[in-house]
Amino acid sequence: MVMTMNKTMFIKEISKRCDISVEDATIVNSILEDNFFLSKSSKDNIVNSIIGALNIDIDKATSIYDTCVSIASEAVKNKIKHPFRNLDKK
């Protein structure tokens, strides 16, 4: 069974994969929501925002950004593979 991902699940997954608190993951999610984070041109701006908000180094912020893109990409791929998944629950 394939799970669809909502905002809460996305935040928990960020927290788990990046080894940060749920509160910090919520801050990261807010930064991502304020930007089009799947765009490579936004990466530097987002990474700098993460550095400022969480007071971490550039390597950790870049890792968090890359992990978030990976999580989102996986969710999109699952949705494409299983487009009618939500209809099964009705």
C-alpha cells in the first residue's frame, strides 16, 4: 500500500531523516512553503534562510535542503505511479 503524504507527515519525515526536532522541521517547512523549493535557482536563498533560522552551518543546511527535495520527489513519484490512490478510500 502506498501512503500519500500530507504536511504533518512531511514535517515528521524531515525531522526523522535530517535528525532535527519537529519544531526545527516545522521552521524548515515554512521556509520551503515561502519559496518554490524544487527550483535549483532558489536553493541558495533557501539554504541561507535555513542557516539563519536554525543557526547551523552551510553543510547541514544544504543536506536538509537536499533531503527535503528528495522527500518531495519521492511523494510526487508515488502519486504518479498510483494516481487513484485517494479514490480507493471513498
